[in-house]
Amino acid sequence: MLSLKIRHPYNFISGLVSETDYPYALPSCDHHINGTKPPCGPEQGTPKCDHSKTEGKKKIKGKSHYGVAGEAAIQTEIMTNGPVEAAFTVFEDFLAYKTGVYQHTSGQELGGHAIRILGWGVENGTPFWEVANSWNSDWGNQGYFRIARGNDECGIESGVVAGEPSL
């Protein structure tokens, strides 16, 4: 199957600073589990950006962003440029994930979630994507999970985006 990489004309002009220069502002909490952190409270708004923290700092700039469609194209993107970002649908059974390759089997849809796909493999004959979650290291397999690859499980292969660095 031929996959097409779609490029968007948007160019990033401001850039990003490292997390050490601009650390994550929301308090750490346990997402959907009883772990070592306090439970997460109600949804919080996005913290206001303090531009004074980024002045004079080295910024990582992107040249463009684009969607990546199809299993082979996603693998090529990861091999060529590193991890990709993706969105997928979260169902109730995902909250209890610990190990193995996740495949939705039960429970209602809870909403969408963004993650980072780092790589892929095969476990006991089942192809999977290796994924970093943002719910902290108490959730899943130390903050990571595996999800079935090649069948657009929970829409994960339909919502992949990547970007080109500005050289």
C-alpha cells in the first residue's frame, strides 16, 4: 500500500525551549490508578505561557509539520526522524493496562488522548507499537504501553503527525 506524507506550509518561527528551561507546570498526579501520587483533580486549564522564561534561551525550531498515514510510512518516519505523535480513542479497559499488547475488548469510549509512538515490535505473534504515555510512571508499564499495530487499533494509526526540524 502506498502512503502519502502530507506537508503543511506552516513554519514554526518561535521554537521550543528544553523542559529543564521551562518545566511542566501542572502538579504530578495519578491518572486513573491508585499509585504513589495524589489523585488528579478536576480538569485544569492550560497554564499561561511566561515568555520571560524563554528569552535568551536556545530554541529548537521546526520547519514544518505533517500527517503520516499508513503503518509502513509511520515506521519509516520513526526510523528517519525519530518518535511521532499520535491521537487515539481511550476506552474504559485501557485504564487498567499493565503489560502485554493492548487491544480494546470492553468498556465505553472515554475520549481522545495524545501520545508518542517510539517504535514497534512483535510480542507472542502480535505486532505492536511501543508508546510513551503522559500519565506518569505509576500507570501501565512504567508509563509506557504497547498497542496492536497494523489494524488502526482505537484509531492510533489514523492520527499520526510528525515534524521536520529546521536545520
